[in-house]
Amino acid sequence: MIKEFKPFVSASEKMKEFSLGPILMGVFLGVLFGASSLYLALKIGMTVSASIPVAVLSITLFKGLSKVFGFRKATILENNMVQTTGSAGESIAFGVAVTMPALLILGYDLDLNRIMTVSVLGGLLGVLMMIPLRQALIVKEHGKLIYPEGTACAQVLIAGEKGGSSGKIVFGGFFLGLFYKFFNVGMRLWKDVPEKVFGFFKGSAISAEVSPELLGVGYIIGLRTSAIMMGGGVLSSFVLIPMIALFGANLTEPLFPAKVLIKDMAIHDIWRNYVLYIGAGAVAAGGIISLFQSLPTIFNGARSGLASLLGNKIGTVIKDRTQDDLPFSYVIIGTLLMVLGLWFAPALHINLFSAILIILFGFLFVTVSSRLTGEIGSSSNPISGMTVATLLLTCLVFLAVGWIGPEYRVGALSIAAVVCIAASNGGTTSQDLKTGFIVGATPKYQQIGLLIGALTSAIVIGYSLQLLNDASTVYSKKVPDYQVMNMSSLKEKQFIKGPEKAQDSKEYHVLQVTEQSAPEMLQSLSPGKYLVDDFGKVIYLVDPGINGSLNKRDDGSSVTKYEAPKARLMSLIIDGILTQKLPWGLVLLGVALALVLELCGISALPFAVGVYLPISASAPIFIGGVVRYLVDRKHKSPISQAEAETGSGVLFSSGLIAGGAIAGILLALTQIMEGFSDKLDFSRAMGVLGKSDLFSLSVFIAAAVVLYFVGKKKSI
């Protein structure tokens, strides 16, 4: 099979490939799509592949530079280097968003050093482990392991080399998403979450976050998955929440884990206190089930990976450049340095045993991730299940040896985070190497580009995560009257970072209240972070932007919150095992729900995510899926998977996602800039229309109609 295969660029052909221009453009696009992927993962717990839009943008930008400034035309191998370097950001962003926000939920601050350390080590580990696996999985398994996104990306590059390009489509989606989000959330010209509460059916409501990025996600994942996800949202909003409201209406005492009566709760409070745990149990069960379904692949992948390592001889003569990988000695040295880095990094709280555990889990799940990606594609790769399995095993080991203190929570999460990022990046790396194998790239240069992309994206993603959290953090003075007696127990001082700093520039002590705090403190203060003055008086509740509960500031202005659903799940697992305090009844209801769905032949994971998220997130994704269905029906002849991956609608949707997410990040920056956000507010000028649910939905449907007409166009 491999002898008959001929790459697009032959091994003997000399062509520019590894140069400064493609690397810089790859870094720029990697940072751009990494930040947008982080934004998306914090909102709905999922991302989409960035390789194809990065490849299309590379072809278009280089052609534009050639026409405008007279630069030479980029080669297909240089465009491939751009997409290789640029694709690392998306995979690292997913791993960070799935794990690191759990620190906030567990009662810790988002330490930038910790986030960047985990991101860099996880990203580099994913690339290093794929170096010896390339021959076994990409070359020897060619024709068996398809790597659909990698194959489709190769077709984009080849089409671009022959003269085809759809860069205008990606740019069109990008600017539509950017301006839509700016007018909607920035200038507030129409409601961003229209909602209808049904008075005749207590506890039920329907809402939709009319954002372009969620519309794009729905189109890319298709009707089947988006409908299953919407089904979970319907169960949550029209069955579980009304049922809890109905049966809990006459309770005279709060029902654990809530601390207020159910009859006094709003719909969102019921969801957060009860349905969230049911959804978490379903998500965890769905992830583990998908992992067990992949066990044959896992064993085969681990065996082939080990065989590849044992059979990879250092100093082997390379026949041609298309088979020239980085030396295996680099993998050995890099792995040893990584063990030392993990061990000695003060922010991670990891000992030598834990560092070795990360390397072992990392190699196993990078191999599994690569093989699964080759068979079923990146979108179906159960990275969350692998992360849950890693975290469960780690926490059980820690519990067995008595490591249950607060510092071990950070250690367990750090292990899961590095493995998650490595597995995610390993799957993306294998797709890139498959693309390079088809077009005739030099693996060594691709691997260097991947290392550069992983390093640069990891650094920027840490800042992006901190920015989004700080911009949406609420400092509320609506706190109980409480006096701290032991000032020495407080943490270091800090200033207010949100818009409230314009009214208060003082520095405060930090009080962190957890479930393990003194009983007399828990009687007055709920678990969370508080700011205390020099006299010990609690002044502010600090409600984080990620997984916070306050959607309005004290002045009444609304705030965008990020649910970070997968990170919430990780925190529940850590707390549930190490502190042995968790509403297991609710969690087991979710587990049973996932089992019922699997027995009915329905994938539990997207349904569970629908239960876990507010229906406002599932509804726009479902609309995007409906648009994809209508477009597919319009095509008279069946299309191949490569055509589906590179279709005009998919490219336009990728632009919508990137544009909407980047606008969201830029608008988050305006929240921190004193008074700038208020200057953008034109809601009063819109009058009644600005508050109309119907007008808001009409604008969103108009965007969906544009997507439909673009999707009807022929693919590349």
C-alpha cells in the first residue's frame, strides 16, 4: 500500500518549506484560533478543528501579499507549514478550558504561572510523543487510518496550489461574526438572550443565546448531534427543572446541596443546585462509556506505539526527506527534561511519582487519541473521557495513599490537565502529520513547527483565560455582616480588577471560604472568595467570571458568565473523591440517564452536555444543525467526507466562530477599561426594539439565512 502511494510533492523535488514567513503567520493564526477556541470551550465545552480554516487563510493571505506587495508566491509546503504551526492553538485551548477553570471552582485563583506551565508542558508532550508514532500510525497505517480532517486539509492545500481558494468565504464569516457580536453584545442593539417563561407550566422556560459562534458550531457538527444535544436541553428545561419545582414546592427545609428553599429559587438556581449535578453525572458516564467502547482501539494503539518505540533505531539512515523525523534522542531528552520540569515546577504541586504518572498516562492517551482521530475524526475523539479516567485514577491513588489535603487537589488537577492537553494536541498533531504525508512535507520541519506553535499558543492562552475571567468577575457588596477574627489566616492583598475599581481603588485582604472552613464561618458565609479590609470586615464577595453565579453587578448592569461545563465536572470529581462530599444521588441519576440512552442506541455524551448546559446554549446550536440539514438536502448528489469538511458552509461557519469569539474577547477587554464599555452602549437609542425578543430572534434568523445561502455554494 505504502509503495504505491505518491505524495503531491515528490521527495526529490526541491521546494521552499521551512522559512520565517510561514512560521510567523502560523503563530499569528494559531494565537487567533486558539483564543477563539478557548472562548468557545468556556461557553459550551467543545471546539472545532482549526486546521482547514487556517490553511484557507494562509493560501489567501499569501496570495494577497503577492499581489499587493509583490512578494513571491508561497509554495504548497509553506502553506502546509502555516496550518501545521497554527493548528496547535485550538487543541491546547480545549485542554486548558476543560481543566484549569476548575481551580476557581475549587477555591483557588487562576495562577497565570500554573496555567502557562501546564499548557506548555502538555502541548510539548503531545508533540514529542507523536514523533516516534508517526511511522507506525501515519505511514504504515495509510489506507487504514483515514484521518478525515487531515485528509480534507490536504485537499484544500492541493486545490489552493491548483488555483482554487475559498479564503473570501472564511473572511466573510469572520467579519459577519465579528460585527454581529460587536453590535449585539458591545453596542447592545438587541437582546443577546431572548427568553420566554411559561407561567402555566411552573419552572419551564425556553431561551436562546443568539450568538454567531454557536450558530457556526451547530452547522459544523450537523443536525444529528445538535438535535441530541437539544434533546438534553429540553429534558432539563421542560422535565427536570419543572419536576423539582413541583415536588419541592411544599418543602419546609432546604434540600441538599442547596441552602435555600426550592419555592424561593429562580429557574437558574434550580438548574445550578440540582440539574447541574445530574448533567455532570451523565457527562462523566458518557465520557467513560465512549472510552470503554474504544478499548480495542486503545489496546491496539498502545501495543503499536510500544512496538514503534522499541523498533525505532537511533541513527537509522533516512532514504528521503519525506521520511525524515526529528531524532529519537530528542524524544528521550525532551521526556527527561519534562519529568524534571513537572517535578520542580512550584505552581503544580507535583512530586516525582506524579510526574512519572503524567508521562505514562500521556504516552497512553496520545497514542489512543491519535488512533481514534485516524478512525473517527477529531470531533468524535473522547478526550473528555480520557481526562475523566485520568482524574479518577489519580484521585483514587491519592486517596489510597492518604493524599487528601488541599495541595493534592491542585496536583490531581495538574496531572489531568497536562494529560488532557497532551492527548488533545496529540490528535491534532497526527492530523497535521497526515496532511503533510499526503502533500509531501518534511516531517522534521512539521514537528519543529508544531513545537513552536504549541509553545506560543500556550503562552497567549493563559493570558486570554485570565482576561475573560477578570472582565466578567463581579465584586458585590451584598454580603453578610461578618468580622474575621484571625487576620493572620488571610491570604495576600489584592486590588479590584473589574469595572468596580473605578469606584474603589483600595487594596484588600483575601478570604477564601471552603467547605472545610470553620463551622461558625460557614454559618454566615457561603463558600467562595471575599475581600476583607484591614479591620477584618468582609466588604466584597468576589464572584468569578468563569462558573460564577451573579449575572448582574450591584449597579444593575449585566455580565457575561462562562459556564466552563467540563471544568465544573473535573472539580466535582476531585471534590467528590478527595473530600468525599458530593450529592451522589443527583450524580447517579445522571449516570443512569446516560446508561438508558446508550441502551437505546443514542450517544449519551452530546445529550448529557445538553442537560448540563442551559438550554440557551443548545438552542442556537440546534438551529445551526437545521441549516446544515437544509443545505445537505439541497445537494442532489451525495458528497464525500472530504467535500463535507471543506464545504462553503463549513468554512463560513469556521469564520463565524472565530469572528464571534474574537469579538467576545475584545469586548471582555473593554469591561476592564474604565468607562469604555458604557460608551459603547447604544441600547437606549433602540428603544422598544432593543428589548424585543422577536427582533433579537429575527436578526439571528437573518444570519442563519445568510449561512444557508453560502452553504449552498459548491465546495472547493
